[in-house]
Amino acid sequence: MSLPRPPRWFIADDILAGRVNLDGYPLRYVYISVNPTIIDPSGHAIRVDAVFTAVEMLEAHGWELINFEQSGKVAYLRRG
């Protein structure tokens, strides 16, 4: 019996809070986004900053940025 494949999508706040650790992650590509339940447009800059900060944290662990989309609310990364 094989284990289920891990997700590729992660929430930036979960990475920043330490709830997600991708050090042993087995796949090469992931994407990070803001929490989809947050719909307050006034907090756009804060949510984008969370995505950028999560990307910077992951870059320190061997991940590299491929692209930002949706005005910085989604980031695609690959293991370097």
C-alpha cells in the first residue's frame, strides 16, 4: 500500500508560523498563497508580504522562486 501523495499547495501563514516544514518534502515543485478564506481587500499588502516572506524563508532552505501571480498573492517555487 502506497502513501498518499503530499500536497503541493501551502498557505503562507502556515509556513511563517512553523506549522509547515518542507525540509524533507519529497516533491520538487510547490506553490504558496494567501489564505483563501481572507477576503478583506484592505489587507492586500499584508497578505502579499506574508507570501513574499514565506518565499524568502523557503529560499534559505534550498527552494527557489519560479514566479509570482495574482499580484503577489501566489508564488511558485522549486527545490534548488
